[in-house]
Amino acid sequence: MSKLLDSSIPKFLLVGVGNTLLSMALMFALEGLGYWPSTAIAYVAGAVMSFFLNRKFTFRSEETFGRSAVKFAVNVAVCYVLAYAIAQPLAGWALGFTPLSGVWVERLTKLCGMGLYTVLNYFGQRFFAFQK
């Protein structure tokens, strides 16, 4: 278990707080564009910030810039699609039993997607994008 959890987690979470605040602000500001466009634009902006901070600060990657950028981009894309594709039907089903309006169901679904994305992304960055 100690190989899965190490000192990079607090640093990753700190970077993630900044990344999440930026992504959330954009996601909700752009919600008129719909679920997929608003989350995609927000995650691209957050991912750029995350790449630079996690590459040097969190994981201290020594891989070439180009190679780590490509691996990071693949990781972000896979985590984004998986997290939000899982969150949409799961939250839709769970929240379908509530009297919430469609806007609030979508917002809570996005928050669920954010949580799934964070977990998947940490392991993807640590063991794939910035592996030592």
C-alpha cells in the first residue's frame, strides 16, 4: 500500500486545488455551451497549469519536455473521458430520484466527474506520465 500512497499526494492535491478552482470557474461560466464543451474547455485550461506544476513540483520529472507532454496529454484525455462518461449515467441515475432541476443535476454530475477524474489522474500521472 505504501507504494501507492507517498509524499507526492499532498503536492498533487495542492496543485489540484488551484487547477480545480480554475476548472470549476470556467466550467460553470461556460455551462451555456452544454455538458461536454464546458467540461472540455475547463479541463484543457486546468491541464496546462497542472502539467507545468506537477512535472516539476510534484513528481520532479526528468523526462524530456516533449515526451512528458505527450504522455501527460494522453493521460488527461483518457482520465477525462472515463471520469465524465462514468459520472454522467451514474449521477443521472442516482439523482433521478431527487426533485432537483436539470441544471442542478448537471452541476452535481460535473462535481462527481471531477472527483473521479482526480483519482484517475493522480495514478495516471504518477505511474505513466511522470513515472521515474
